[in-house]
Amino acid sequence: MNFYIKEWPNKMATLMTDDGVVLWTFSNAEEARIVWRDWCKLQENSVSYKINNLGNNQLVHDAM
């Protein structure tokens, strides 16, 4: 399963699953990345995530 950090035009960021379930909303994308990476460290298998910046329509894939 992929997880996404979606950054909104107001710079808030939402951590969500690939099927659209919102897990949490943060004040910015960096805060969401820190929480996500801390969670990944607790998992035994490698996890990937994607960042979708709605402000300029860029999609970046960052595999851990």
C-alpha cells in the first residue's frame, strides 16, 4: 500500500492512504514527513510514500 502526503495551497498537509482515507492533517508538509518517517522506523518492512503538491501540481516519489 502506498501512502501520500498531500500539500494544500495554504501549505497544510494531509497524510492519507492510496485509497483516500485521511489519517491526519498537519500544519505543513515537513511536519507530516517527520511523523511519517518516525512511523516507518517502527515498521519492519520498507514503506514508500508520495508527495503531491497541489500548489504547483508536482508529484514526487520518495521510497524509503
